[in-house]
Amino acid sequence: MVSPENEYAERKKLYEQEEARYRKICRLFTWMRLIAFIGIVVNVYLALSSASAVPGAIMSAVFLVLLVFFVLRNAHFNRKRDYYSTLVQLTDKEIRILQFDFYDFPGGTQYLEMNHAYASDLDMFGAGSAYQYLNRTVTHMGQHQFVDILLNPELNPETIKSRQQACRELSGKTDWRLEFRAKGHEKGVNGSPDSLFDWLGQAALFGVKPVILSIIKVYQFLMLVLLVLVLAGVLRYPWLVLAGLINLGIVGSYLGRITKISRILGKTGDFLSSYDGLFKKIKEESFNSGWMKERIAQLFKDDNSAEKEIGKLRKLLHSFDSRNNLLIGFTRNALFLTDLLLVLKMEAWRLRNAGQVKNWLYILGEIDVMNSLATYSFNNPEYVFPEPAEGVFCYESVDLGHPLIAPEERICNNFIQKDWHSIIVLTGANMAGKSTFLRTVGLNLVLAHTGAPVCAASFRFKPCQIITSIRTNDSLIKHESYFYAELKKLKTIIDALQSGQEVFILLDEVLKGTNSIDKLNGSIILLKKLLGFSTSGIIATHDIALGELEKEFPGNILNRSFEADISEGELIFDYKLREGAATNMTALFLMKQMGIV
């Protein structure tokens, strides 16, 4: 089996070759454009300076046609060059991520909600975060949906299984995944569709009836006939001028409404151009998973295909943008009422598709998100897709590791916890690995809910709500003390449980904002209260006395620990989860080693 590193390296080499080839072609067409332009200048000069202007005029026209052809082809090859350049950058990015070099990628800090149930504690966003490591989305909707699946666990096992099937399928389509992302990078597809949605929600500015469009098209044909007759000398040009002035008056009477549409849609044409490319990329590939088939069926209905309809609007907007050129805008409106016809066509498109567009873009966002998860799956072939279970709580894992820690530094542990009304008291010295283990358990559980693989050899879990209290902060702005902030988080847990929710909790040093006696007594009371609800989880603590509750609640409270061993004057951490409570504490030893005491 070829490793992900080698697959990316092979593709990067091929993409670099294609980029170099198109770069050469672009240089050739640049010279050909220059030659065609020189040909026009020379022949215009010859036509003006010779007795017969006909040969020079004909050759000027020929070179003008060639120039237009070369310009269009050069633009096409420029897009090809840029496309392969993007693919080179994307493969290089994946190679870097495989080496855990991803800290300069967007961390999504704008999505961090400090009051979220677990986002801050489990490093969902920011430097070195799950978002920074996993996110490959290229659409605005996809980016927001990716945030949504990280922050809102899916609780339906069947939905999770369906996502897993799609993730498996897409992980095997390396070329398609990369090309999909490259298409998304072409023209700023990550821009917000808000302007498009704003236009879709506007009241109709024109009463669009098919007969009106037909009348304008007939009128355009008559104007074309008039233009030909004037150029042929059959009619005098004042007739054309009069018709043009009437046309400008007609368009001018609707100028306010036309300008309003232009202002709302702005640069939506570029935005739709990339979406058009993404829809085409989806349509040209065949998929077998039920999750993908279900979405493709909604995108590509015979009578209302997303790709076809988005393509139509893109072309209309591209033509509409030409009005920004005053000369072109003036001429085409004077001759053919072009702006009026285009806005009428756009209004007809809006009436036909307004109810579908958001759904199309939402589905595109879902596929965009799945592309991110599939890339993560492909990059980690040793990871396993977890088995979602129904019924009572279970978290059963073998060789569970933190996915954001490089393999050479990662320490894996077996972790099993079953049934509700079950709490593990995790004890251990400072730096022994308790907090990292809590994040390992939590982050893998979040990933399991998304349908992605997890960093483990095997994994079985009950989908449920997740609430953590690992990294509690005070707030000067809100005038909240550290202790009060912690109490608010604990109140969140109790409120969720009292509402009937099933909750998996991860707590680190409960009530650490108060004195040791108060802390121990409060922790004992909290633990006993939690056991009365449908909850399960881990409470990490330095208070070994808290582990004494295992005797009072056998089977409901279990002691686990991370030990720190002292050997020949050295402190050794193996970061391996052990049964029972910790026995070695390290604070005094470390203070002596550092010469503090």
C-alpha cells in the first residue's frame, strides 16, 4: 500500500509538470498576441498610406480576429496554469500536514465560543487546534457547516454511519478531492453568499411574463434589421439615431431598479463561477455511498439541476457586468435594450429557483465538509472508524491517542467506560498527563460524532452530549472571578442533566478556585449528585482522598491514575493509564530539583 506521503509526492510532481507545460504555452501565446497586434498596426498603416486600402483593411481584420482568438486562448491557458499551480500548493500543504506542520494555517479563532460546552477545553479552534488541522473547506457554507459539526455532536447512530460510508468513499478519491478544492480556490468561492441571498429575498422589481421577454427579443431582431439596412444604405442613419434615443429612454425609465439589482449582486458572478465549477466536479464523478447519492439526487434533478441553473445565472451576471463599461453599456442599450432584457431574465430565474438555491449551497457545503473529513481519513490510514452504539453509555477504545500529537511523541492508552451513573476519578502528579488524556478522550469523541475516523486501534461509543471543564478562565470584562466562572460551568452540567439529557463529562480539578478542604468537600458532594443522573465521565484531581468514594460506590466510581516514578534521582513519566489511585506526588521533588527549597 502506497503511503499518503508518497501519493502526494507523486501527484505534486505531475502537477508541477503540467504547470510548467501551461506556463510555456502562456508565454507562446503572449508573443503571438504581440505579433497579431503588430500585424494590425502595420496593415492599418499600409491601408492608410497606399492607393488601395482594401488589402490592408482585410489583413487588419484578419489580424484582429487572430488577436481576439489569442487573447481568449491565452486566458484559457492562464486558468489551466493557475489551476495546476493551486494543485501543487494543495499537495505541498498536505505533505506539510502529514509532518504536523500546520500552525500557519487558519485556526478559526473567530468561531471560538468561550461559553461553549467544550470548544475551548478541547482546542477546537486557535493555534494547534482541531479546526486548523482538519479544515479543508473551500466554500463559505462549508466552512460554517464544518464549525457546526465540531460544536454540535450528531446523536443519531444511523446518521453517523451514513457519514462514515461517505467519508470512506471520498478518502479513496484522492485526485477528485484535490481537484474539488482546486476548483474552489479559483475565484474566491469562500466569499459570502449573503448578497445572493439578499437578492433572492427581495420583492419582485419587475412583473415578469414570458410574453414580455418574447416581445423584447422580437424588438431586438427588428433593431438588428434596422442596423443592417442603415449600414447597407437602404435607410438613412437618423432613423437609427431616433430608435436608439427611444431605446435609451425606455432603459432609463427602469434605471433605478436596474441599478439596485446591480448594486445588490455586485461581484456575485465570480462567486457563482467557482460554484459552477464545483457542481460540475461533483456531477462528473460517480459515487456509491448512500449519503452522496442522496445529496446528488437533490442537486441534479432533470428539470431543475443546480449545475445548469447556477450556470445560467452566472452567464447572465457576466453579461450584466459589461454595463460597467460605459461605451459598451451605452451602445448595447441604445441598440438592443440589453440591460432591461437581462434583468427580466434574472427576475425570471429568481422566481424559478429562489426556493432551491439555499438548499443547493447547503448541500454543496455538506460535500465540502465531507471532503475535509475524507482528507483527514486518507492522511491517517491507521486510524479506525468508530462503531456508534445504541442503548446504555459506552466508550470502549484500544490504543487511544491524541490526533494532534505527532505519532513519534504520542502515547496511546486503552480506555473503557460503560454504563451511565459511572464516574472515573483520575489522579496523578503534576505533568503526569491527566489534562492531555482528558483532551484525548474528548477530542476523539467529538470526531466520532462527525463521522470521521479516530486515533485508535478500535473504538465503540454511545453518541451523547459532551460538556467539559478543563480550562476555566476568569473575566475582568464580565467581572467574574475564576471560581465563579467554574461554578457557572458546573451549573451548565447540572442544568443539562436535570433537563433529561445524557451527558459525558470531563472535569479537571473541580473547585480549584477555593481552599483544599472546601474543594474536597464540594467535590464529594458534586460527585454524589452526578451519580444520580444519566451521566458518565472523568474527573481528574490531585485529591487522592476523592478516590476513597470508590469504596462507598463500587462499580459507579472507579479509580484510574497516571504515575510519576522516581528512579536514581530522576522523575520519569510514562503517561500510561493505570488502575487504582496515584501514590506518588512530585511537587516537593521538583521544587528541590530546581533549588526552590
